[in-house]
Amino acid sequence: MSQIIIKTPQEIEKMRVAGRLAAEVLEMITPFVKEGVTTAELDRICHEYIVKDQDAYPAPLNYNGFPKSICTSINHVVCHGIPADKKLKNGDIVNIDITVKKDGYHGDTSKMFMIGKPSVIAKKLVEVTHECLWKGIEVVKPGNHFGDIGAVIEKHAKKFGYSIVDAFCGHGIGAHFHEPPHVMHNGKAGTGAMFEEGMIFTIEPMINIGKRAVSVLKDGWTTVTKDRSLSAQWEHTILVTKYGYEVLTLREEEKN
């Protein structure tokens, strides 16, 4: 399955529903993300909300053996952090990554949370990574290329001396959690496949204060910066429309 799948209007509607549900999970969990809560508790709350309130399924659960329903990545954890009995503490930055499967289709999104008073350095990283996400989104329209996403993200991150993780990337999404193509967060403008109406994929830059090198811990999932520098990530699921893009996982707080 190397071909980028163009979604039918019916599939797009299902993706809109799944995307909205994923966004609503992040909105629901926001008041619970504070000093003293464990990531296992956040996972439990999200799991119950997805299964009971949304009548949907948390796609990470049992995906290639992943043991929990959400990913929680704190400080130097880049991605795929496994919720556990560790309490969030003042100054932490944490990414919560949600993927909801509803009626056979997936919505995938993540958001950074800052606990209490983060350092100026941590706050800046979170803000710049958010800017990187939106710069990547804004180049999406038919006729532009996937390489354009990576080019604008890389240019912006490097202005601040940050590095871009290239061991992980965005991806096509639909009936499968991960579909073609790989969506790189660095690269050269004008390269890669051209955007076409009906394509759906994620943009999810992982940006480090230090070097880009990462390593995976013994649990086989938790990915950390090798130099233990802070890392941040934001993610949205994007539909290519006739004249531009639609963010399928947009939260109320992001709507102008």
C-alpha cells in the first residue's frame, strides 16, 4: 500500500466525525491536566470518555502491542510515552496524543500542556513548535508539494536553534491508523508528491531544544532525546480541499 489514498466524499465525512471526536477528547481532558495528576489517571479518563461517551475506540490501545489508550510524553520524551503512575509536577511540559477510531476511520491529534510555571526556555519551545505546526498546515493546497511542509517547519525551527526529529514523521490516515505517505517535518520545498483534493494526513512536528537524535527505551515505545533535552510536539489531521485545507481535528479554542 504505497499509493496515497484519495478519500471519497463518504470517507471524508467519516474522517470529519473521527477528527471532531479526537479534538473533543483533548478539550475534555484539559481541566484534568494539572500538577499532581498521574498520566495513568489521564489515560483512564480519556479511555472511558472515548468508549462510553463517544461510543468509539482509542486506536493506540493494543496497536502493535501499545498498552494504553493515549500517549503522554513529558519533557525529554519525544513521543509514544506510556501513561504510568508518575505524577505531573510544576514546570513539566507534556504532550497528550489522541487517536480515536469511529465507524472504521481515525482522527489523530495532539496538544502540549504546560504544568504550573514552566521555564522560559520550555515555554518558548512549546510556542515555536505550535507555530511550526501551523506554518506546515498553511502550505497545504493542491499543486504544492509535501516537501513544502518540511521546508517551512525546518526554516522556522532553525531560527531558534532548535532541531527537528526526523526518526518519526506525519502520515496518511483513514481506515488505517498509518497510511502513505510519510510526511517529513524537514526537507526541501517543491519535492515529494503534490497535494491533491481528498488526501488526508497528519502534520505533527517534534522539535528539540538540543540535538535531533533520539533513542527508544526498553519498553519498546517511549522515545527520548539522546541528550535529554526538552522536546515538544503538536499534531493535527489535515484534509486537502479544492482550494486549500481543512483541519479535521480543530479545537474550539483554535477557531477564530
